[in-house]
Amino acid sequence: MIREGLRDLAAGCESAPALLVALGAPRLRRAGLPIPALTFDDAEHRLYEFLARAHADSAHSRYNALIRRLVSFERACECGVLADAARIHAFMDAVGRAAKREIRLYFTGGATAVLSGWRSSTIDVDIVMIPEDDQVFRSLPELKESLELNIELASPADFIPEVSGWQDRSPAIDRKGKVAYYHYDLYSQALVKIERGHAQDEADVQEMISSRAIDRTRLMRHFEEIEPLLYRFPAIDPASFRRAVERVYKAEAPQQTS
């Protein structure tokens, strides 16, 4: 999205990505990105108004999601390196050495996409730890510095209601020392990505479906399970969320060529 914003901004095209880059221009310039000298004035308000025109019933949640993405990208730029598979595996080794008791660590978001081969890198590494381990928490600042990783504590359940049975559906990755690594339930991840609606998120969901990591019918069923609980997440517009899930559910699978 940031690359798209840079392109649109250079062309003078007012788009959501361009306004997002304009909003973060001072910090992005300090990080060395080629931000054009002329950007859009009052980018914060213009971005919200742009989203409100296109998505009147979900502008607030989309705006907040874009701001979170911008902040994550800025932090990654300041670290100097994006997280590729090698860095994520180095993180796994380091946490395995630091943990003094049995824990389960779940990757979600971009880290799952990178380790699954859907992307080459991600802005940050989102993790969920069960049970929480104080020794590992204390090691994270040093690991972030030494590995040049932006590590975030984030779960799909921070953004949508928790989908029951998620731990049982979480695919195992590896074990390092006392730490067992998993991908957080892919159905939960897919639902978060569908609700957020970014192009990269939509591509990730298509990768999940194409690789048969998730099934459209089960995805719809899990959405219907959490739908009555969406009132607990005021930033989500339930009707828009349902329409987005239905589009994925009803979409035809790509035709195989011989």
C-alpha cells in the first residue's frame, strides 16, 4: 500500500494510499523514503472523508486500520529491515533459547503469510503467547534490537470476536526448545483480513483458499458463529462485514488451465 501511495502521490492522484503517505510524510522522509516535496494538505481529514465517500458505513474502522498499517511501516523503516522468513526463523530460535517453561507461540498476519510462502516479507511480526511468559516478554526488546524486527503482540481476537475452537485449528510449524510454534487459526485470520479489506489482505485470503488451507463454506459458517457478537466491536459495521464475507464465499474458484 505504501508503494502504491508513493506512486499515486508522485502522479498527483488523490487516493487513499496517497493520502496515507502524505499523512506520514515527515516520518517517512526521515526514514529515507522518496516522498515528493508537494503533498496533500490536511491529509488526515481528507483521508477520512475519502473513505467516508467510498465506505460510508465502515469509514471509521478502515481509517483506524490504515493508521495502524502506517505506524507499523514507519517502525519497520526505522528498524531498517523488513521481516523475511530467515529473520522470523532466527526469532523462533532466539525465543526457544529464552523460554524456561513450555509455551505455545502463535504467528498471525504477515508472519503467517511469509512463512507460508505467500509473501517475501512483512512489516512486523505479530505474535500471541499462551501462557504468557515473563522471561520471554523481557527478552523481546533485545530481540527486536538485535534482529531488527518490529515485534507486536496482536491477535485476531483483538479485532473480531474470538472464533471457538481456534487453538485446535491452528497449524503447527515447529518446536524450538520449550516453545511450540503455530500459525493462529487461518479462519480467524481470514475473517480479520476480509473485514479490513486491504488489497494485500484480500490477496492473502485468496492464497489461503487456492492452497486449500481454508474452505469457503467453513469460513462462512465461522463468520455466522461470531456475527451475533459483533456488537462488542463498535468499529465494525456488521452489514458491510457480512457482504464482504459473502463475496468471498460466492466467488468462483479460478479455472485450471491444462
